[in-house]
Amino acid sequence: QKEVEQDPGPLSVPEGAIVSLNCTYSNSAFQYFMWYRQYSRKGPELLMYTYSSGNKEDGRFTAQVDKSSKYISLFIRDSQPSDSATYLCAMSEVFNKFYFGSGTKLNVKP
Amino acid sequence: DGGITQSPKYLFRKEGQNVTLSCEQNLNHDAMYWYRQDPGQGLRLIYYSQIVNDFQKGDIAEGYSVSREKKESFPLTVTSAQKNPTAFYLCASEGSPYSNQPQHFGDGTRLSIL
């Protein structure tokens, strides 16, 4: 079983839709959770970083962590064509050992 | 601007050849990492270094080598022993090993076989 599972998509939505991206994990010791956005032929760019459980909001983005279910989510409100990218989740128990999902490809249609 | 610079952007390797990928950061970060990204797979850790002159193998170190002679630089050599080197290689850095800060990435090097 992989440490982190992420649906590869692709996920295709119309502009303005609310997007929900998710990851599940198996290691209950994970306590740092991150979402990265990766455009084609570019490196991952950090979007959200949360510690332990709860929600964090930044503009149109909301990250949720449910440690009891070992499930994390990223919500994107009012999605834009510029949000079209691959979204990677990542998590760690302690820093310098990160586990990444395989990424979900999102396409926002104008 | 502070950041991580990877070069070259594209690299081609001939059979039996070693090639070196460059990674430089001006973020004054202590820890640096090399990952390999293949389609449909998550990032896989090749090597990491927490301080100068010290580095550790990651999950897929075979066929790769690194050095860390300067804080700013962490080059990766893909040796001829790596039989399937075609991939997107990403370098990352982190403030310090226990700074509780996430990793930041460069824009990658795409390596292909000639």
C-alpha cells in the first residue's frame, strides 16, 4: 500500500466551479500537510501548508485535514482557467522526510 | 530574487555517459533534496543533504551520486549505472532540517536518452 494515495484525474470543470481535490494516507503519525501546484514543465509551487488537523484558508483556496479519517482536501472556489495544473499533496511526520501523492491533473474550461 | 535555480532545463545523455545536473539556491537553506518525477508517480527521493559535506541516500539512490561542498550548491550526477534515467529531476530546499517549514522547488531538468 502506498503511503499517500491521490486520484490522478484528469478532473475537468467549467470556469467558476468549486473544485475539490483529495488525498488519503496510511501513516497516522503524519502531522504536516502541504498542497503544491505544478504547471507543465515547471517545478511544484507551494500553495498551502497546514499543521495537524483543521482548516486553513488563503484567498480562493481552503485546505482541510481530517486526521481521524486520514484524509486531506484542497478546495478551490471560483476556479479559473489559470488554475489548470497538476496538484500534488505532500505530508510528513518530521521534516526532511516527505511523502508525495502522484498528483491530480485539473482542467478548468473557459 | 531568492530561489532555486536548476540547469540545464533539458539534457540529453548518450549510452555510457555520466551527466551532471546543477542545483543552486540563494535562500540560505541548510537542507537540499533531489527528486525524480515520472508520469503517474509521485516524487521519489534520490538523495538529500542536511548540512555541507554530508548527504544521505533516499529511496532510489542507485545509479546516482551527489556532492555538497557549498551550502548553496547540490549537484546530482546521473551515472551510466542508471539504466532508466529518462525523467524530470527536481531539486528542493528547506530552511533547516527541523525548521518545520515546507520544501521549495526549482523548475526542474528534463533528462532524456539519445
